[in-house]
Amino acid sequence: MTTHLTTHVLDASRGMPARAVSVALARLHDSGEVAHIADGLTDDDGRLALGPALLDPGTYMITFATGAYFDAQQVEAFYPLVTVSFTVAPAGEGETPHLHVPLLLSPFAYSTYRGS
């Protein structure tokens, strides 16, 4: 079975969605090879659906270009990239799970969690 993936980037320092953040999705294979799957920009609400419509079970990485986002605002930031690694587990029979990986960010900190 496969999984659908979305993300949402919020700029905690401004209390607003982070618009136009470049985001890349890759798969980490057992061999250590990293295969690029898709990329895109967050919309006006800081949201983005990533990759093909559905992801197979495995290990994936989402990389957020946070440095470029803050550079565009002329704000000094510490983390130029934030990479979040996560595992897509096999789905149960008839399920098409949805994974949501949000990112809360500020110029000198970030956090993430498994959303719904």
C-alpha cells in the first residue's frame, strides 16, 4: 500500500505561514543511495503536497530551504537547510494513509512533528 504526504511550514517568528519555501523530497534506499523524488514551493498558506500522489513504504527525507526563505526577508538565520527524515510504514488492507510533516521555524530554531 502507499501513502500520501503533505507539509505545512509556519514562521513562528512572524506568526504567519512561510510562503515560497523551497522543499525537496527524496527517498533513502537501503544501499545508502538518495533518490530525488520531487520538489516545490509552499503556497500562500505555507502548504505543499509532495511527491507522486502516493509513496511506497520506506525511508524518506524532506529538505526545507530555510536559509533562502529568511534571506528573501533580509533576516539573519542560523540553519540554511532543515532536513527531516521519516519512515513510511506499510498501510493496512484498503488504507491510503496520509502523512503530514509540518515545520515550525524561526531564524535560530525549528521543530517538527508527525501531524494529522
